[in-house]
Amino acid sequence: MSTVEITWSDAAPDGAVTARGRFAGDPTDASVAAQLRLAGFDAAPAQIAVVAGDDGPEFWVGLGRRERIDAGVLRTATAALVRAATRAPLVSTTLVRDVAGLVPIDVAASAVASAASSARYRFETHRSSRSTDGPERLHLVVDEPVGSEIERSLTVVRGVLLARDLVNEPGGTLVAPELARRCLALDEHGLRVVVHDHDAVVALGMGGLLGVNRGSEQPAAFVEIHHEPAGAEGRPRLALVGKGITFDTGGINLKHNASALLGMKTDMGGAAAIIGAMQAVAELGLPQPVSAYLPLTDNMTGGDATRPGDVLRMYDGTTVEVVDTDAEGRIVLGDAVAFAAATAPAAIVDVATLTHTAMHVTGQQVAPFVSTADWLADQVRAASDATTDRVWRMPRVPEYRGLLKSRVADMCNRSEAPAASAFAALFVESFAGGVPFAHIDMAAVVTSDRDLPDRPAGATGWGVELLVRLVERFEAAST
């Protein structure tokens, strides 16, 4: 990937192109005002104009009305600046100083740094040459010491960009063994990583993961990632579970829409979000213990692929009739959630690109979620409110559980049902063993087919910020 380098001090470095913010209606020097009028610049949010300054060209960045400025407006304005400054290697901006007294300086500095890094991101692993679209370095002119806040935001952004890289990677390249191998690199950040290869998965008895894997030439893997900070003994431990389907053909129940297959490399977005979040958690040195569990495989149509009607025995002994091989995500999650529950965490949160119908619930900007515990749901919502990863709580309807009945097994993986996104969550919840549980369906937000205000089209890295904040503030329910 490529992104922008962020630096900061109380003065602009030599050779930098200047960028400053302007609010609608603010007075401006007469010579500059004339240039802005000619450019049609009225300081609308994220509007950009280039004028001739005393020391060379200057970027002017619209911030809208002063009374409406917040971190969101600042992020959008910063991203617009980064996209506009395509031929300026070094840009120095006073945006943080320009909103002093209106946005807390730590919030402003974090917003500018993270938005610039996000907007400048490019996935270039398979390109012949590196992109030059945007500045190589953005310097923040700040009047107060905000280095720790900027460093924190950049640490989280690195996790976001890691998740984007993983989701953008082609499914034929990022097969399950390769994704497991990349997880091993997290031990450099102080995380304890355990990779169970295919034989180990067999020994664990994860029949769900193995059943989905049967049609593939690539072996399945199951990965554990543990953040075990010193002094964490006695603190409640959070378990994260991420769906890691590296490519999903739908199995024998092949995808009905062939064009949808182009996006099926993103079906490991939940695992990617957790990998990015765990890296950030470790780099931040958070005191909260957290464990992650990732079931990894693709869902292919090989000669011995699981057939509709086959019965799988899951990690916890539950038998599942496979009604729909394209409802494979809930099956691999069932094994991983059961494994996590057996470790007795304080709560389990899974993140998965589970149902296309999630888009019909909340659109492409918000992820729906379900929880068995109000206190856990409140913490998920609070984490969302503190980040750009938005969620909405769906109703949990236990009465739908009757639709999971099977004539030949303990349950089935039926996919077509009323409130399909919430219904799928009920299947996964069945394996939580009574541990407080939340399921986040990120299918609609894992990628974007168009540029968003603060990020380019493609993988969004959704969920990393939310999960880091959730870990940071996690508290088990009082007893």
C-alpha cells in the first residue's frame, strides 16, 4: 500500500506548499478575496481553491459555517485537500490551528492525520509502478503538544490500512494458508499467534470448517491471536471472532449472479478487521486482554464439495444439516464461536460479511448487529459513536429459532427466512454457550464501489476503529 507521511510541529517546513482552512463568511485579504471569487470559492465544506500567495501557490480549504464545524467536517475537508494536492510532494496545513476553540485540539489533530492517511491510501501490490496521486507528506502546524493523540490515530489507521490490504488482495493469492502465514507476522507486535493447520483442525473436530473446506484444494486453517498484557490477570477478557472465507463461490449452491463473484474475495472482511484491530491493540499497549479466533478457508466446488443435505458435526458436537452451501459463513463461525466460548471469555463479539440482506437493513454506511446482552450492545454502540464505523442494533427474535429445525440433524443452516440478517445471527448465537454475545454483520460496509469523502473506492477497513475502541473501553457486566 501507499499512503501519506504525517509530521507535525509549530512551524511550516521549508519548501512546503501551504494549505489553510476558511469558514464561510470570514473576511479575507482583498487580493486573495478577488482570486477566491474568480474561482467560485465560497468556503463550502471540502471545497478547494488554489490562489497565488506571497511565497507561491496556496490551497484554501472550505470548512463551511463556523457553528457547524466538527471532526467529521474536518475529516472530509482534509481528504479533499489530499486529493487536490496531486502534484505537491510536501503540504503544510494550518487546519488544526484554524479550528482552535471550536474543535478540541486533540480531536482536530487526530481527525486531520487519520483522514489524510485514509484518503491517500492506494492498494498497489499488483501494480507495476507506485501511485503519485497526492502528497507524499502532510505537515500539521500545531500550537500545542498533540503528538500522543496523533500517534494513537496513526496507529489505528495502520490497522485500518492493513485490513484494506487484506480485503483488496485477490482470492487466488490470499488463500487460507497464506492468510494464516500473514497472521504469524503479528507476533512482531507482541501478540501470541497460534496457527492450527488442516491436520490440527481435524484433530480439534471442527467439522463445520472442514465441511466448508471440502470442495477446495487449499487446506483450511484456524488461527488464534492473543493480546496478553502484563498485569491483565483478573481483568475480563473479550473474545473476537472473524469470518475468514477467502473466496466464496457459493459451493454447490453456486452464486445466482455471476457478477457477484468479483466481490467474493472480500468475504474474509471480518477476519481482516480483527487482524487490523489486534495489531493496533498491541501497538497501543492497551491493558485489556483480548483473544481473536479466525476460521479460514475458501468455499469452492471441487469434486468432494459438501452437498446440500449433508450433515456436519461441529466443534461442540452439534450436528448441522447443510441446506444451503452458500450459507457457509455461519457454519465456520459456529465452530469458532464454540471454541471461543469454551475458553470462558467475558463476552464474544463476531464480525462477519454474513448476509447480503444487511444492505437492505441499513444501507451501505451502517452495519446492523444483534446482541444477547444489553450491556454488551451498549458498549458496541458507544464504540461506534466514538469512531466512523457506524452500527445499528437489530431486534433479536428467539421465535425464529424454530426455522433452524432439521429432520435429520440437531439444526440446519437455512438461509432464506424472515429478517434473514437477524435470523443468521441466531444460528451463530446457538454456539455461544450462554456467553454474552454480539454479532456484527458488515457485509454491506466491507467495500465501497465509489470514493467516499474520506476513503477511496474498494475495501473500507470498516470495523478496525470500532473494535479497537471496544477493547479499549471494555468492561464486563457487574454481577
